[in-house]
Amino acid sequence: MRRPGDPPPDPRAAAGPTVVLAYLIRRLTAVVVMLLVVTLVTFGIFYVIPKLTGSDPAAMFIGKQADPGAVEGVREKLGLGDPILVQFWNFISGIFVGRDYTGGGSSFHCDAPCFGYSFRTEQEIWPVLTERLPVTLSLAAGACVLWVVVGVTTGIISALKRGTAIDRTAMTIALAGVSLPIYFTALLSLAIFRTQLGWFDAEYVDIASDPLGWFSGLVLPWVTLAFLYAAMYARLTRATMLEVLGEDYIRTARAKGLSEPVVVGKHALRSTMTPILTILGMDLGALVGGAILTETAFSLPGLGQAAVKAIGDFDLPLILGVTLIAAAAVVLANLVVDILYSVIDPRVRLS
């Protein structure tokens, strides 16, 4: 109980469990709504493109030698003749409870989560996505650790050594990293380290079957992808750190006699990490949807490579599946970032 004369409670105090739970419920509701909107828009594009191009998804499902009767049977079986809202409802319900395809004298069941069937391979989309997702997650996670550690550390050192040779050298390298296209650095690293020196494995292997081969096959993709992002993070960290080091509370901390590592590590770094977290959530979420150029250059069987092949084959169900995975990754990554804001900076409240 607050006694007379006591100061009012600090509105920035740590949120209690009830506040956190209410915040999570609101954000998760927003996530569901956002994913539904993305699904509707993507599905609408999926529905409109065949009409604009004059193609027939049912004929694409069968192949070039399509018998008219077989095409009509596939159209009935896949529900391609239904109104778009009916098709959309069948697609959404199939994700949660599965879906039965009947018509044309045959029937088959697609287990939940059902994202439909590939027009080219006639395989279920979800197993294809789950087979390729670990490759993309391995690439994104390893590269993320590298670029955050290297980029943030380089940015901090450059800010503390402003105007010195260390600062100029680091920012020159960072500028090169931002400027060089990733396909150029990928091909260059392949030519030097894999073709000429033979240091790393040429094929991706599963971590469960060969952990050392898995690591060796991903070193070059990790470094290539991290080089681009580390350069951007180094420049952003340096600019933000320089701004924070000029704040009054940093001068006050130094005036109190705190050591420079404490001033930088405890006080300045927390404020610096807020914009870093913002772009990290977006970058990592986007990479989970597929690092297209990196996976293509290094022949990694991930979601990015699957997306490129699906676009080339006009395999609309697979394109739809990859798009939804990417959208879910971006939305969930931003949700995690918003929660981490309150952990890094106590001034941020979950509201």
C-alpha cells in the first residue's frame, strides 16, 4: 500500500504476468489476422494469374498430353471450378483439418496441414516444404550468428576508434560488402576456396547423418551471406553508437567514474541494440522464406531454390506455400523482436 507522500509508481516498471499475457494475446491475434490477409491476397493472385495468362491449372497438373476428359476430372477433383471464396475456404480448412479431393472417378486425402498438390510433381506441398526448410534454417541461423557478432563488434570498435585507421579500414570493407552483389561474392568464393583450393564440401548433407560434412558444406554460404549483412550492421551500429555516446546520460556515467567497458557495454550498447533488433527481425524472417541468390549459387536445396524452380515451372501451389512460410516467418520474427525490446530497454513497455 502506498503511503501519503510516497512517489507515484513508475509507469515504466516491469510489466506483470497479466500485462504480458494480454500483450501476447493481442499480438498473436494480430499475427493470425495478418497471415489470413496475406493468404487471401496470395490466393487471389494464384486465382487471377491463370486467367490473365490464359493457362489452365488442371491441364498443367496433368501435363502437355492432356485429354479433355481427364482435365475436367482434375478440375473437379481439385475444386478449380469453384468460386474463389469456396476455394479459399477449402484451402484454409485444409491447413488445419486436411482435405479430401474427390472427382473424376477417384479420390485421395491430403493430411493436415494440407497446402495442396504440386502441378509438376503431383506431390503434396507440405512435405516438400518441410524437407527443404531445415536447409534454409541452417543457412539463415549460421549466417545470422556470424553477421551479428562480426557486424555489431566492428561497428562498436569503429565508433570507439572514430577517425583512426581502424575506423577507416573497417568502414571501407563494410562499404565494399554493401556494394558487391551477393552472387558475385558467392561465385568468387566458390572459384577460390572450393574449386582451386578444395577446402570445403560441394554438397549439402543432413546434420544428423554427417555433422562435419554439414558444417563444411555451409561454411562458404554462411560467410558469403554474412559478409553482406555484417557490412550493413557494422555501418548501422557505428552510426547509432556515435549518436548514443553523445547523450547526456553517457556523459553522466563517465563523470561518475564508471569504467569505459561499463559505460559502453551496460549503458550505450542497450540503446544501440534497439534499431539493430528491428532490422534483425525483418532480415532473419525474410531469410527463412529463402535466401534465393545464395541457395541458387551454392546449389542448396532450400526454400529459395524451390521458389525459383516453382516460378520457372509456373507451379502455383508451391509458390503459394513458400510465400506463406515466408510471411509467417517475418510476422513471427517481428513479434519476437517486439518482446525483446522490453528486455533490452526497460523504458519500452508491452502495451
